[in-house]
Amino acid sequence: MTEPAATSAGATGSGLSTGGFRLAGTSRQTVTASAGGRRYELLLAAPPGPPPAGGYPLFLVLDAHHLFATAVEALRRSCHRPSATGVYPAVIAGIQPLPEMGDTDPRRRDFLPAHAAPFLACLEGDVLPAIARHFPIDPDQRTLFGHSLAGCFVLHALQARPDLFTRWIAASPSIWADPERLEGGFAALAAFAAAPPCELRVMVAVGGWEQGLAPWQAAEADAPAMASRRAERGMVDRAWAFAQRLDALASPSFRVRYEELAHEDHASVVPIALAHGLRFALAPARLLDNWPRPAA
């Protein structure tokens, strides 16, 4: 179920407003989950020009309050010259849980694989239909992007519902949060990947400094504790291992991309992963033929 946001919240065609800044060509509305009644804010950015015959590609970002504006500006900067950038126009959408009484950690509620089924159902039954009421969407070009715990959700959703999106991008996925459940999801994915109904693309990206310390952190008082925590979580090793498992399923119709982004940490990796993810998701297949695979 969807409700238009109040005009004061920036729901008019003039764009989202955050005080002195306005993001043109954007809007917001409230989506209420059909099951459970949880409320989410849906942010939308209109692409330039009329839709292609099959509809616009869709690029949906989780944690919208942190990522939506960055994704919108990255796309707009690149899609003016698609022949040079490989990035073509698309609808950018973002989804964000709205505050609820007693709900202290909605990200863990929605994104941890053990609890993610209601949110996954909301994406399918409420969020995607709400977007489609505003823009014609090509069902063969639907992307889901998530970072950190949301990246963990992207990988879980890929395994649980590989038919829901066709491009899956997990940036710095927190695989450590539930490695056993993610390990157990490969059997179902393998059956789907053997004969997908259309081309699938999966990208896993991680910052090179996510498992160790950046040079300036070595002298910090809490450096030993930080190093121990990062080593235990194994962000780089787990991302690489997951990408290799995916690559074992790869075929001409199931593309896998792994990127370890040098000199980037868990926060700084985001804009680069978004820029690379937009190209990976939106470029024509012929442009991706020579990209290296994880096992290369």
C-alpha cells in the first residue's frame, strides 16, 4: 500500500528538499507493508527522456537516506555520455524504514537473513509495484544495491529469490553476520543459475582496508582492538570466497564480478562501488564481455 508524502516533505515535482538543498526531479512517498504494516519511505528519481520500448531499467538502493542522493548524482553525471561511460539512463529508487515506537534496530530486523523474509516480501509485493505505478520498468533490468548489512541482505535475497531482480550488487557485505545461512543458500541458487530466464549479473565489492588497518590508524590507541575485530570479521576474505562460489555457477547468462577496491575502507568504498555498480548493472552485455572474473 502506498500513500503520497506531504507536500512539505518535498513530494512535489520540484524535488526532495533537505533545508537549503533540493534534488531536482525526485519525489517521495510512504509504502506500508501489506503484511505487518511496517512503513517505509520510497524515494524516486525520474530518468531523462522517454522510456525504452521494454521500460526503464531500475536501480534500487537500500539505506536510502545514506545512498539515494549519491546514486542519483552518480547516474546523472554518467548517463549523459553512455557511449563513453557505459552507464545508461535508469530509474533510481531508494527504500528506507520509517521510525517506529520500540523499533531500535530496523536494519538488523530487515537485513539479517534469519529475519529478512517480511522485508523481502514487502519488496516484492509493495515496493516494486509502487515504483511501477510511477514508471514503466523493464523486468529484465532490475537492480538491487546494498552496502554493509544491506549487502548481506542482497546476497541472501539473491539466494532466496533470484527471480526478483536481475542485477545484484553487494558492497562490503557483512557476511560475518550470518555466514552459515548464506553458505546454505547456494544449492537453491545453483538450480536457478543453471537455466535463468534472462541474463543475471552479480557484483561483490569490498574495500582493501576493510580487513586490516589504514596506515593512519596504526598509531591509534584502539588499533589492536580494531585490528582484531576486523580480522575476525574477515570482510575481504569472506567477500572473495563468496564471489568464487558464485563464479563456479557462472555462465554466459550468469555474470559474476568481484572488485577489491584498493585504499578504501568500509565507508569510503560506497561512492566507488556505486559508480562501478551502475556501469555493471546498466551497460549492454557486449561491453562486459572482457571484464575479468573472480577466478581469473
